[in-house]
Amino acid sequence: MVRHYTQLEIINLSKLPPTTVKRWLEYFSYFVPGTRQGDQVLYPYETLKLLKRISELRMERYHLSTIVRLLIEEGFPMYSKSEQELPVPERMESGMAEAQEPDRQQQLVASLSSLANELIRIADHLNHLKLQ
């Protein structure tokens, strides 16, 4: 099973300021597969890679909305909000897997729709900047 980390552990491992990590986890939430377990949110190791890349892009003076576009272009996976709220799965029975398949398709459609809306917003922003 993959090890998950609490927000405090992510802050300590990333060596970034706590407020920055909290803000980025919120802003880039579609790229962070946080799973709720009780009153804690747990994050996989990949979250550290994401935060490191965001930090690198911020050091290069990229705006947050541009970073979203770059993360998409670089192939960072996106997660829907409903997917993030699910608890860490222990074991799945075959009957349950079949019942969740249409739900997974709905999540994919919702994710693609969110992605399309974000890309449209970014394109509008870029067009606005071009006109100035």
C-alpha cells in the first residue's frame, strides 16, 4: 500500500513555508489527490513532486494561472473533487467495482469539463493580455 502523508508531514518534507503549502494545496486542489481519513486529509508522495514543480515555476516568476496550464501540459494528473473526498480504499469487491464504473465515467466527464473551463478561462486571460 502507498504511504500517505498528513499536511504537517508534507510541509516538513517540502521545506516550504506552511502558509505557502496550505495555499497551494487549496489553489492546485485539482492536482492533489487528498483523501480524508477521519478529521485528517492525507496526501500521496506525488504531492511533494507537485509542490516542488510549483516552487520551481514560481521561482521562474510564473503566475499561478499559468502554472495550472503548464502542469496540464506537463501531464500532471487531475482529480475531481468527488474523487478527492473518498477515503483511502482498503479492498474492493468485484461487485462493487462494476457498480462504481459508471460513477468513474461521470468523474472523468466532470474532470474534463472542469479542465475545458479552466483552459477557456486561461485563453481569455491570455487574449486580454495580448490586447493590452
